[in-house]
Amino acid sequence: MYEVLIVEDDPMVAMINKQYVNQNSHFHVTGICKDGKSALEYLENNTVHLLILDQFMPQMNGLTLLRLIKEKDIPVSVIMVTAANDSASIEEALRLGIVDYLVKPFYNSRFQQALETFLNRQDAFHDLSAFKQHHIDALLENNLKSIKSNEQLPKGIQEQTLDKMYDFMKANSKSDFTSDLIADHVGLSRVTVRRYMNYLLEQNYIVGHMNYETGGRPCMLYRWNK
């Protein structure tokens, strides 16, 4: 179970955040702090895995606390939950390595999504001893309901071949391809390509649409989903 510290000076918002956190059985709210100074003291003396952090608070604001967390090398992940929607605050928070950034007011579903992003990251770090490029891409894009290890791949999908298909589609992200064209480029059979395209579709790495303007039999076109 992951220990969560809520840092919020508004008691009502803090209580709502606590209720949201408690809806996910993987988390436990270990404490609530009303400002960054008391939060820093708590972090230095207790184990906390995830911080739910506001920006506008007395004594020490959220971004100042984030900077000190980095300076002191405190191992904690951070989700910003704040009314601060200016570009400077968002840019600095992202630069300081936050997991997610929620602007008040927000829906519970969005809060739960942020918690899932944290969980998916933790699962990836736990499951993988070494990362391939597509693992890192998924990590950076918060798309970790993706390929994590060869053992988790379905029957008929091999990691080395999957890497080849993934790399080709990403490198040609602005173009549409039929399975025949992909097969010619990567040196695989049409049947194999279609199997891997179906898998990449399921993982949302690519999109597909039917082309009816072929002058003959319609065919599926695939494109990188970015």
C-alpha cells in the first residue's frame, strides 16, 4: 500500500482529496498538512510515497516545497492539485518531475486517473529490470497500460518483432500504411504484420481506418496514434 500525504490549506478541499484517495484500495492517507513547511518536516521524518500538493498556501507554497524536495533528494512522487493554471507554474511543476497536474475544480474521475498514472509507473518500475525504447515512450506519455514484458505478451506476439513494428510505425508517424506496404518495409509476411497491427491497435499505439477509394477491394490503413 502506498502512503499519501495531502498538502492543502483549505480543510474542505483536503477532506475531499482524502475521500478521493481512499476510494482506491492501493493508497492510504498518512497525514494532512496545511502548508509546505510542515509538509517538508513530515517528509523528512516519515515514509511517504505520494504527495497531493496545492500551490497557494501560507509559509511555503507548493512549488517552493517541490524545489526543496529535489534539493534534499526526498524520494516521493507528486500530483499537483491546485487552482494555479498559469503557464509559468505548470512549466516549473513539470520541470520538477510531477506525475500529474490537476486544476481545480476537477472531477473525481480525473483524480482517479492521476492515481492510476502513479500506479502504472510504479508497476512498470517493479516489473521491468531494463527498459526498451517503447517502454520509455509509454512511461513519458503516461500510457503505461502497454507492453511491459515478454511474459505478458499474448501468444503469437514476440518482443523482438513487436519492437521492429513499433519502431517502424513511430519513425513514419505522418504516413498511412497498408499491411502489405508495412510487410515490404519490415521484411515480414502479410499475415504476421496484420497480427502485430491488431495488437498495436489494441494498445492504442496506432489507429486504423478503412480506405474505400482503392478502385477495388477496400483495405485497412494504419497510422501512428500521436
